Amino acid sequence: MAELGKSGPKPEIDVRFFEPPTDLARCFTSFYLLEVRLPPGEIVTDYLQPEWSNLRFFESNPPTVQLVGSDEEIHSPFVVTGPSCGSVRFSIGTTRTWGIGLMPLGWARFVNRPASEFSDHIWDGQTAEAFAAFRPLSKIFSARHLTDDEKVDAVVAFFRRLAGSPRDEERIITTHEAMIDPRMCEVRAFAEQAGLTVRTLERLCMRHFGYPPSMLLRRQRMMRSLAAFMLAHDKTWTQAIDGTYHDQAHFVREFQTFMHMSPTDYSSMPHPVLGAFMERRQKVWGSPVQTLDSPGRRKNRSPE
């Protein structure tokens, strides 16, 4: 594992994003292909930020993945992360990784189990029965006779066959849109903007988003700060801290709660994989927050 403040081998990183089709756009953050190249036997360590559920398929050489604060490690060609409010550490070598980010509507359509039961946990997708329906995707991603674009077409067809229409679909969409409003700080205002009572909002958020409304707003605020920091040229927290924090001490406490480390420790670490990923996403989508934004809010898109 990389030590705080120490730089390890510098990987070559390529990231390609594939836009989901219009009929599935609100289900996914994106489909993406991440290629990491390192000298033989070398690995780098980085940290995922809080995110929605993700399905990750590794064509070879899968990484070691661990939820920070947990002793459990996953080493599998198919790794699933549930909705998270914490950081996930991964040590990765040369590989090709296909990622599918499931937003709350995608979770409701394709998993259809209470998201709160899967929050802040990681699974070996090859053995966890809750995600057995997604195992055929491994064959698609490992198919040598398919081009990358053909693999994406096959994945889209797979999800179209699997998709249901959850009863709460419109409520999930309006709640998600209300949640990402950067002015949103209070649960009552959140419920009002979503057109729900506070109690109904709490039930819906726990089932489809994985957390109560108050935690979702806190996480969203933290992710705005983290995204601003990761894309800042000077890499300081001064301008990155979201304006809705009471003061810097408030931010530091929240950072420790979510990331299980201090902002200073986090900023002293190299982020060779996540940094490249977020910069590429910013260029392509105009949105640096890979898993907490909404397709309806993507702007300034540039072509691949």
C-alpha cells in the first residue's frame, strides 16, 4: 500500500466514457472503460470517493479492494460496491476495467432491493446472489471477438431486457434532482422541492438511495468539495470547501466522518487513478462527480 505523501510508480491511464442511451440515461452515471498500464509486477494504491452503487469488471489482474475501516478485502474479476458514504481503497496493476455506475433509479430497476441493506459494503459479484443477474456481463466484457463499442451495445441490450419500471420512478427522479441542488441544505426544503412529505421522503431515500435525506445532503456537500479539490490546479482546500459549511472546522469533522482520514492526509496522497479519471470526466461530461450527479444536469459535453 502506498504510504501517505509517498509517490509510487506513475501509471499510464486511459479512460473512455460511453453515454447511456436516452431511455436508460437516468439509470446510470455512465459506462466507462479504464485502462491502467504499469511495469510488470508494479501496483499503485488509490481511494474511491463516496459513490452510488458500481459494478466493476476486470478483464485481467483484478485489484485488491477494501472498504476503509473494514478488515474485509475483495479480490475478484467482478466487484460490486453498494451506495457508499465512505472511502474504498484499491491497489491496482495493469488491467482493463469496465465500470457501470448505477444511480438510484438504476438500482430500483435492476436490483429492486432496499438500497439501505447494501450501503457501505463491497461484494464479490461472482458469489453474491443479490447480483447474480449481472454475471452474464462478464462474458460480454471478456469477449475477444467484440470491439469495445460492440461490447457497449451488447451491455445496453442486456439492461434493456432486464429493466423493470419501479412504482416510484417519478419520485426517484424528482428526489434526485432536488438532492443535487447546491443550495439544498435542509431536509424540509428537500422534501418540499421533491413534492413529498418528510416521512415519505425518508422512506423513499432509504429504499432507493441507501441513506436518510439528511445524510444524502451531507454527502452531496462533501462530494462538491472533494470534486472541486481534485480539479483545482493549486490542490488546496481554501477554495474547494463548499460554502454551506459553517466554518473550516465543520468541514474537517465531516471529512473525517466520510473519508476516515483528515483532509491533510488525503491531500498528501498521490491519486494517480482517480485524478486522471475525474479530469477526463470533466473534459468529456463537464461534470467531475462521477457518481452523484444526474444525467439531466450534464453540461458542456465534448465528443469522444
